[in-house]
Amino acid sequence: MVHFASGLRMAVGKLRQENVSLNIKVLDIELHSNRLEDLIAADSLKEFDFIVGPFKADHLQTLSAYCRKEGKVLVSPWNTSPSITKDNPFYFQLNPGLKVHCEAISKDIISNFKSSQVVLVAREMDTREKEYFPYFTNSVAFKSSPTHKNKISQLLMKSDKSGRLSGEAIRNKMVENQTTVFIVPYWAEEAFILQFLHALNREVSDKYPVVVYGLPQWLEFGKLTYDLFEKLQVRLSYSGFIDKSDPEVISFRQTFFDQNGVLPLEDAFYGHDVMYWLGTEIKRTKSDFINKVHKKHQTGLFNPIDLHRISYSGGAVSDNFSTFDITENQAISIIRLVDYRFRIANQ
């Protein structure tokens, strides 16, 4: 939060130079308290037109109901669940949800491979097969692909007596001289992901190449080596990407270091982008933010914006659709490791 707030403060300075004048207040609602409810009861939020945050889901649900009732724009930078609120045109979710990540992965796969090459991986006796596999099998990308008639394969892994995953089961899914694409929709269970990748690593060769698609949380794992990433051609969906060779990024890092004495984390870039996007759009749209906010905003250092109105009953809807539940940012990049450096996969 310190880095997020510091990046936000830098964006405010940048906006001020561009003659964008905003009255900003920071309220600490405390993580485990009734502070938010007290502020609402005391009408302390009446003066604000736009609210950014909070972090916790229960606080966000409370605040989204209040903002819907009062007609105030609520920007959620951290929540990834689109089911926080319904029928709420004032709610903007900037962190894409799991379904959006799955759709981006599916789109990237279909751009490079055939559906017959794809294997969805889960642990045997896991609910992931029923909960998350449909995000891929029913994705717009796969369904619109000419190769969709070739069904995506599934691999349900189980451990042997020694606790190792079956290499034979993996081997049976691989075809000689053809790239096999494994999708592993796990993020919270580092041990299983590591087990699977090491088991797969024992099977891969020049005759049996593979590509593995995973989720952004993998970057936080301490035991995943860059050598493993490169050999298995791991690709990750990512809602923001910092190009450290970009002159603007270099300048931001230096300024942040000069002001704070430490190099910025990704949260600092994110705080900057959220505030700069919001400030420029407030100035441009004036009093009609909801209807005039730009769908796309690509000037962020870290987090691009690609807004879509979402209807829970029917998925995504057109921008001029009068009834929708929330507006969600769906900008996702696919990144991969090249020469020990993460890059956008198709650049």
C-alpha cells in the first residue's frame, strides 16, 4: 500500500502539471473494524464524487451498495471477483477476473496452435475440472476457432506411492514432433504446480516439445526457476507488464527512487496508472464519466485499460447496452521468459 500510495502521489503531481485539479482525501478505514460503516452512517462520504478502494471484499460490497444508491463512481483496483455487486453502473473493476485471464490464454493458444494440441491439467478428485475447465472449453476464442471440432484433451493427475505424479500419464498426451500445450489453471497450490512441471520436464525433448500456460501468481513462487520456465516455454497471463527498457519507465523508477530511497514495486506503477487514468478521464468526461469514459486507455506505465460492460446473465454486452452489472477492465497480456527476461509473448 505504501508503494501504491507513493505512485498515486506521483500521478497527482503529473496531473497538476497538466492542469487537472482534483481534491483528494485518503481515509484509513482500518482492515478489521467498522470504520467504513461509521463513515457511511455519518454521511462522511457525501462530499466525494469518486471513490478508489477499499481492499477487503466485505468492505467493497458495503461500499458498492452505498455508491450505487448515491450515484458515486467506485473504482476497485484490487478485487478480481466480478460478483461483488450487481446492476451497478457505478462500479469499475480494474483488476481482471479469472474468466478474463482464461479467455486471454485461450485466444493466445488459438492464435498459435490447434485445439487438438491442448491439454487441460488438474489433480484427480479436484473440483477444478468442473469449475474452471469450462472457462476454456466454452471460451469465445476456442468456440470461434476452425479447429474447435477437435476437442480439448483433459489430464487428471494422481500421485504414485512415492508421491510423484505419473510421467506415463503425461507422456500419453504427447505426440512426436508436435508441440503439446498444457494449461494448468492453478495458482494457490504451489506444490502441485511444481510437481507437475518437474514431471513434465522429465518427458520433454526435441521430439516432444511443450508449451505451458499458467496464471500470474506463478511469478510469486519461490521455487520456480528461470531454467524451468524457458525449457517448458511457460507463458503466463498478466494484467500489467513493465517494460524496463521503456524511457518513461526508466524515468519513473529514477524519480521514485529519488523521492523514496527505494526502487518502486509493481504496486507503485499500478498506483500511478490508476490515478493518472482516473484524473485524465474525469477532466475529459466532466460530469458524465459513466457514459463517456474511454473504453481503451493505453498510456499507463504498467496497467493498460480495456473496459467492457458485463452482464452476469449474458456475459459481455455492447458498450451502448442500457442494462449491465459492472464495468470490468479486460486488458491482459501473455508474457514469457526470453533470455532470462520476461517479455510480451508475441512481440
